[in-house]
Amino acid sequence: MEDAKSRNRLWALLVGVDFYKDQPLRGAVRDVNVMKAYLESHYKSVDIKVLTAPMDLASADQFLLPTRGNLISALERTTDKAQTGDFVHIHYSGHGVSTPVLSQSSNEEVRELALDLYEHDSNQSARLLGSDLVHRLKAMGDKGLVVTLVLDCCFSGSVRRKDYKDFRIRTRSKDGGINTSSRDSMSSSLNSSEILRGAQVRERGLLHPEKYAIITACDVHEEAGEDSFEDRKVHGALSFMLDTALRSHSTNISFYSLFQDIVSQFDEKYPRQKPKFFGNHRASFFGRLMWKPDLSSVCVFSTDGGIYLEAGAAHGVELDDEYTVHPPSSLESGQNFEETPEIRAMVTEVRGLNSTLNIKGAESRTSRPIKTGWKAKVVKRGSLHKIPVRIDLEGNLANQGVITADDRQFWYPISSLQEDQSCAITVQQISDRIEFLDGQHHELPHVPPIVPFGASFLSELTAQIDHLATYTFFSRLHNPDPDPKFSESFSISLKAANGVSFHDKAFTNHNDEEELKLSVLNTSPSDPLYLSIFSLSDEYEVENIYHTEQVKTMPRKSSRTLHIGTTITDGFSKSEDTIKVFVTSRPTLFAQFWLPKLSEPAREFENEMGKDAAMLRERLIRPKRGMSKQQYDPLVAQWKVEHFKVRTVRSNEA
């Protein structure tokens, strides 16, 4: 399997802990042995370090036990010996705890993750704090290493999961505090609140994990578990599904695509648990950074004999939309669609966050079976929500392909002769320049000029229309009829430091030196909420505020204040942003709508989702979910959208 990606050295650190005096596990050591076997069978040369604590410790080598000292030594060895461009994969399988520590900045007690390791001297566990792990990853990234990390554990010690047959929770009981003065020098100089309390700092300007990508076993309110799977052996759920995903892909694909495959497997087999991803979407598993990861496609999953799209009304899906469905590797491996089997499917039912797909016609009898984790790309979208664009070009330009572009995903053209039809965007030619107008016939600001008659004119024009139409399409997405009970279960507001409230009716001024406070209250006694928070700028950028994690979780009966900073582009006196918040009853992704500024070239994605390392704390601490598989239906979901219009002005002009 090894190819050009093996020009750089490969390193793996695999840690599995079954041995716990209290609440032992049965599958953690197996998890890392399975990963070791995969690496050895698919790569010619990997420097693999394995630290395990099996239940039978009689013959265990003390230097290969997963003690805190041995793990730190292994991390430091890899950082020291690996060279720029090398690939590192770290896999931890075992218990996790949430432990109180004393914040160095506020002198307040906060809770932090800790990996629950083995201590051979006293037969009691030792812990590696999450902040230590974060900064060791950062040290690897600073050296130019490309790191992927899998954490198959959970991080709440305050509650216990309900018992399920053959199910064991991967968390332990509540632990006492850890004195932060005992941390090693790597993290002792860092401000604890910056690393551990990401929801209370500005969302820009934090650590930038563009060199690593992380998959965690579950969301902040859930518990990770181990169970018996198809092979009738006990595995960690995440470890088993990662192995399944890896073995189903024979080509170099992004780590994020593996994550999408894993999410679909969980929806099909293990819906009680929701894995999380954050970091660099371009990183691939032991491979080159992906030049252009496919973010526009949507995963499908299969359950109870049906095939379902991981997108619904919240994503603008309509009845009779058509998709082509492909094995996931074909969309990122450089293969042409013509070289892979094309299966066409149509949407026959739309729900809030997912939709039913039916394979079209004779293909349903002749095509390969669609599997969970396959990808779907839209080829024909209904016109109900598409953006009408009037195109008024002169002479020969009017007869060229753009005005008949009825296959565009988010817009459809109308000619200048259709004066009775309203439109959201007008493209008109004024002598030797092109103007873009809004629905009120005002010129759109911040649109880069296009020179007609050039060799690349039509491609540039079509690309700009695509961008503007996608931006407009996404900005208009809302739920006209949200479930009343769901709407009443939460409240959300955006305010400035001086108490001024923002709303969706008109832009309200805001000082660029002050933070905004997004306050969310989940009053539900039993159900979590999920927040996908976007900033839509006046430069036609769509940006997920929580770059690394995409979805912020609100546990049941909880409140949270998120501090958001806004910026003004150099040379501008103000900026106008719409903060768009999707509130959903289960996590969902909107990657197909991410847009750079219209003035920027297509991003190379190295920083696309890799900006907020402080968010790691949120991904690794969670309260109890307590929901059984029988109670959870992956097809049922509620959603609502809130908008807040913010005009940021410079402090001396406020």
C-alpha cells in the first residue's frame, strides 16, 4: 500500500490500558494490537512504540507499561528524533477522567481531562493532563511533524452509564484534584484559562493546530464504551470503527474523510455515541496533506434496510434532488468519476438533518450495494431554494455557456428579457466592466472586478456567481416551522459588553476592541443541544467560528457564555457580519458551505479547521448522556436557526 507518502518517516505511539483495579477493561489492549497489525501489514517501515497494561501483568516489561513516565518519554523521543515532514499517529485506548485543577490565571478550580494510565510502583493509576498532551502535540507541529491522534476514552468521572449487555464504560469515578505545580515545564508557563476554558476566550488568535488532526470517541455529554462487535471480540467502539474505515480505503484520503466514515458507522451500529473531529482537514492518515479534500460531498449511512443522506432540510435538501453515490476514496484519490461505478440516487423524503435516498431505475438492480461511509455528490438540485440570477451581457458574451448554466448547484439563470421575475443577484455589463447588483438593484460591495473578453472571463464570472449564490443560499437557510417544544427548550442571545443586544432585523454597531457574548441556556431536563455557529462576512466569507470542532455541545440543563471577537479587514472602516447559529437536537455538519473571502483564491485548507487548540478541553470533558440505543433514533432530529447582525466599527468611530 505504501507509495510516495512513505518518503517521510512514519512513527506510531500506541497506548492501551486494560489493567485497572477498579473498573478494568477488556478491549483496550486489543485495540492497540489491532492498530499495530494494520500498520505492519500496510506500511513497510513504521517506527511503532506500544505501551500496554494487560490484565495479566506477570510477564509485562516495566519499560513497556503505559505509565506517565513511559508515555512522556515516548512522546519526547518521537519529537526529538522525527524530522520535518514526518508523520506521527498516536492512539490511546483506556479510561479517561475529568479532574479538578487550580487555574493559574484566576485561582479558580476548573476541570480538565486526564488520561488514566498505569503506575507500576503502587498499582494505582497515574494521569497525564490534557494540557500536557496539547502542548506536546503543539511541539510536534512546531517542528513540522504531521500528527493524527485518536482518543478512545471518555472524560467525565461524575456519573456512571447505565449498564448494557457486554458494554463497559471507558471512564472512572470522580477523582481528587491535581496540583498544577506538579506539571512539567512544557505547560507550566502557559495560561491555564487560555488552554482549558476555550468557551471563555476570543475565538481568534489561539493556538493553531494546522499540523495535527484529532478524533475523540464521543461528544462532551456522552460516554465512550467497549462492546462485542462482528468478530465477537470486545473492542473500543471508536477503535473498531476506525479499523473498519481504514481497511475499506485503499488510497490516500483525508483523516476527515475517515472521520465521516466513522460517524456513519456509529449512526448505523452504535448511535448512543458521537465521535468528534477537530484540527486540520487536509491531514491524511500516514500520508501527504491533501491538496483538495472533498468537503462538498455528503456521507450516506444505511440502517434498517434504508439508505440515508447525512443532510436534510437544514442543508437545503429538497425532494427529487439527485445525487451520484461513490465509494469514499474515489472522491479524493484523484480518480475520475468515469473510472468508478456511478450510482444515481434520488431524494424521496426530507427530514430535518437527513434524507432518504432511493437508487434510480435499473441501477437499483445492477449497482454495487451502497455501504455506510460512501459519499454522495449532488448533480441536480430542485429550484425551490435556488437563487435566481439575472445575467445581462452584451454581444457574443450573451451567447456563451454561463447563461444556460441550469445545472449549477445553488442558482439558476434568468435572462434580461425576463423582467417580471425577481432575482437576488443581477450581473450586468457596463462597457468594459461587470457589475453585480443585489435584489434592490444596489451594487454589491467588495466584489473583485472582472475584465470582459479575457480568455478566462467566463470561468471567472461563473466562479464568482457560484460563490455569491452559495453565500446567499446559506444565508437564507432557516426553519419556517420549528417544533414549538424544541424552540421552548432553549434561549439564545448575543450582547455587547455594554449590554446592547443584537438581532436579525438590522445591523447594530459594535466596538472592535470589545468582545461579544453569546449566551445559551438549555432548559431541557434530558436532552443536549448542538450549536453550529457561523460568521457570514460582508466579504462573502462563510466561516465556522469553532474551526476545530465545528459543533459546540450544550448538555442538558446547562448554560454557557461564549466570548466572540470580531475584526475589521485592513483598509476598511467597518465590517458587517451575520452570526448564524444552527441549534439542533443532534450534531450535523455544514462543510459544503464553507467559503473564503471572494477576494481570496481558493484556500489550500491547511488552516481551514485548525485554529482553536483551546477547544480540546471541550472535546474531552463531558457529563452523562444516559440514552440507550433503543431510545435513540438517528433519523429523528429538530432544528432551528437564529441570526444576529453585527456592524463592527473602529473604537475611535463607535
